[in-house]
Amino acid sequence: MENLLLSVIVILLLIIFVLSAKIYFLHKASQEIITAFKDKLDEATNTLIDISSHDPYMKKLASDINVQLRLLRRERHRYQQGDSELKEAITNISNESVRRYLSQIRNRKNLSGALDRSRPQFYRSWIIYCKTSDRTYGRDHCSGLF
């Protein structure tokens, strides 16, 4: 009877030891996954999470996380590409607007220069008009000039 009780105790201690070792290795694998996951998110690398555990559930977890990491990288790439395209489009719009405004300024400057050049000719024509027009119609408009 004592031998049977001793055998049961030894078997239970052995089971406790095996289960404790299993828990330890699961804990170690989960820590590896956490560390690798943080590293993979921080780095722009295509490497996947790899663990030292041979537990099928932990391997499945690492595999599922790797699938999600691939999807996340793809989305990140699309986001970065769209961001750079948007910045380029804004730059092009800004450059186009600047060119258009500069063109308008140049046109106004050219128009102003043309008006400055034609103003004396306009005054000469107006004076000639006022001198040659009859008194009833032209003098009312020309009275301030003489």
C-alpha cells in the first residue's frame, strides 16, 4: 500500500513537472512572439516571426500573426505610396497656381506698360478732338483741359 501511494505521488510529481515545463516553454514562446512582433512593426523588413517552441498552438499563433503582418505591410506600402502621390499632386497644383499668378502679374505689367506708352497719344488725340470739335458738343467735355 505504501508503495502504491508512493508511486502515485511520484507520478503526480512527474505530471506537475511536465506541465510546469510546458507552461514555461509556452511563456517563453509568447515572449518571443511579443518581442519579434514589436521588432517587425518597428523595422521595414520582410522577415517573419519565428519561434523556438514546437508547440502547434504557438506555431499557429505565430503563423497567423505573420499573415497579418504581410497584410499590414501591404497596406503600409499603399498608404506611403498614396501619401507621396498626394504630396506630389499638391506640389504640382501649387506650382501651377504660382505659374498662373505670375503669368497674370506679367500680363498686368505688360498691359500697364502698354497703357503708359499709349497715354500721351491718347491725350494728344483728345486735345486734337477738343480743338477740332464744334463748341456746343466738344467744349463741355474739353473745358477742363484748357
